[in-house]
Amino acid sequence: MLLLAVDTATPAVTVALHDGDSVVAESTQVDARRHGELLLPAVDRVLASAGLKLDAVTGLVVGVGPGPYTGLRVGLVTAATFGSVLGVPVHGLCTLDGLAYASGLEGPFVVATDARRKEVYWARYDGFGTRVGEPAVDRPAEIAEQVAGLPAVGAGALLYPEVFPDARGPEHQSAAALASLAARKLAAGEELLPPRPLYLRRPDAQVPKNYKVVTPR
């Protein structure tokens, strides 16, 4: 097994290779506006660090979000393209689950990432690090009672200490954690998610209303 994992659902452009036993190479750069520019060079860098070519990859893992539309689709489209060219499976994993796995927390806790618009993407996890319910997007004040007293990880938690007073790292996603979680699940025979985006809300970009038609009739 050689899994190539990518995630662009958060400001982190993160890539890792996992051989089924451990992570053999990884790269993470944090830049919320350059996902498309940074991802492919990061893939090249990780492969070169491992002394491997892309055709050695036997499967792909991609973070499906939740995340902002523009950044999230970069990783998904790239993973889908690689999978098609190589003829290998493409597996999806919830980005929040990767952060939960990276945290190493064992008691009930929360993962929250920055959803912009003064909102967070978030989910609760039980004592075994298993997600409780589906991810959601809300204003922090609206979920204060639901997350009260729980440790929280992720950039969203760090942004709102009044709601998440026990906020801690990791702040951003790690493809190394995502790959390790995927490898564990695959080895256990678990079925992963399809590589489809989990947006939770409409994209920021909208078609202007009442625009003038300039094409000839």
C-alpha cells in the first residue's frame, strides 16, 4: 500500500505519503489564498523526498471538508485526476476527523475550523475519538451550550476563546494524520467516504442579479 493523501479544506495545503505502516513523507504550507498554486509542487516535493514517482501510488485519500468552496475543490479535483490517470481508488475522509485523529485526545471533545462569515465548521467526538453526528456550520455563540466544558481543537476554536476556553492545537489539518487514519480504517476493512465535497452552505461567489445581456439575439 502506498497512499497519497491531500487536503485543501482549511488554510493548510497539506500532502503526505503513507506506506501502510507509517508516514514516509509529508509537506504542509498554510496559505488560505494559494491552494491551487501550492498543491502540485507539494505533491512533487513529497514524492521526491520519498524517492518515488507518482505511478508508485496505489490509492489516494482526500479531505472532503467541510470547507470553503474554492479551496476545497482544489484538493478534490486533483485527487480525482490522479486517480483517473493512475487507475487507483480515491477515498474521502472528513477533514474534521483528520484533525480529531491528530489531536490524540481520548475524552469527549470538539473540532472547529474557521468557516469565515464569523462561523465555524464543527463536530463533537466521543471518548474514543469517533465523531458524534454530522458536521455542521454555525455561529459560535449559537453552539456555546453544546460545547461547554469540552476541549476543542482547530483554528475555529482558537478564534473564539469565549466559546472555546479550552482551545488547543493542532490548529490546521495534517495530511499525515489523514493518511494514518485512512490506512487504519482500510486495514480494518472499513468503507471510506466517496470523494465528494462537503460544503454545508452555498459558495460565496454568486451570479449577479439583473445583469445586462451583451450577446447578440
